[in-house]
Amino acid sequence: MIEETVTGIIAAIWLGVLTSISPCPLATNIAAVSYIGKNAAEIKTLFITSSLYLLGRMITYAALAALIVASLLSIPSVSNFLQQYMNKALGPILIIVGMFLLELLRLPAGRGTDSSKLERLAEKNIFIASFIMGILFALTFCPVSAALFFGSLIPLAVQHRSEFLMPTLYGAGTALPVLAFAILAAFSARYLSRIFNAVTRMELWARRVTGVVFIIIGIYFCIVYIFRIQLI
């Protein structure tokens, strides 16, 4: 039981990190941190604004996931259904999410967030703007981030009946790479493009490996819980 919980915690953090370094969120995060850095007169101000941006993202992801998980678990019929069929449903879900991560399946990308409105807001109050940027950018799901959030984190949290811990850890995971960029931006903006390219390459392989692992685990769940074939 403890081993399953630890595995779930690690998975929640990894899903958050993978979400944050996916191409669309990564570009958005770097743009936000760069813009915040451009408008911050001092390093101290930059750290404060970057922290507020990260806090906005963390709170949004954690609150949204916690709300969805709590809603699912609070309805007796839904809760009983999930307890009975969650392992069966998790197999196909993991396979589908893995196919999205490997880009075998695609969803149309959204429009994104209106940056001009955020820029006007940032000119008035950079602290409020940083926090609101974090909230808005967190809600702007791209196909990969949506697959990781709705297709992986939510089922994971429901399976472990974790309304707050795993959603919060997921939110923290999404903040870790952004925090690294914020620290880097505080000292030298010229290295951002190099780090961006390196992380983009790392994300591609991390996403592929995760996608393959998801498909393998999904197939295993299907064999064991749907077809009831014991492999061990």
C-alpha cells in the first residue's frame, strides 16, 4: 500500500514536470518569465514576480484537479463505479494517453491566451499580472498537457483517492522547470535560448519514453483486469 502511494506521488510529480516542459507550455512559460524579467527592475522583484507566476499555475492546477477528483469521489454512485471499474478503465486510458504522447493521435490546438491584454495589465501592476498570467496560462491546455492532466493525473488521483496531495504535487511539478528558467533569467537572459533548445530535445525523448511506458502499463492493465489473465 505504501509502495503504491509512493509510486503515485512520484508519478504525479513527473506528470507535472512533463507537462511543464511540453512544447506549448514550455514556450508559454519562457515567454512569461522573459516578459516578467523585462519588466522587473531588480533581481529581487524578478524572483517575487516569478514566484507569483508559479504560485498562480500551481494553485490553478491543484485546485482544478482537486475539484474534479473530489466531485467524482463525493457522488456515491460514481465513487462505487470508479472503485469497481477504475483498473479496467485505466488500461485503455493509459494506452490512449501514450498514443497522444507519441503523437500517434492528435487534437487541434487551442487559440491560446490574448497576450496583449496581459501586457497592458503588466504595465499597470507587475505583481498582480504575474499571478494572473500563471492562472490564465495554466488554464490554456494544449493537446499534450490536456492528455497528461485529464487522462493521467485525474485517473491517478481518483485511483489513490487523493483529492489534494497528488494534484498539489502535480502543480509543484509544473513549477520546477519554470523556477529554473526564472533563476537563469535573473542572471543571464542570453542562455535562455540554449536551455530552451536543450529542454525541448529532452522533452521529446522524455515524452516518447513516457508514452511507451504508458502503453505498456495500459496493455498490462487490460490483460490483467479486463481479460483476467494473470501474467505472474
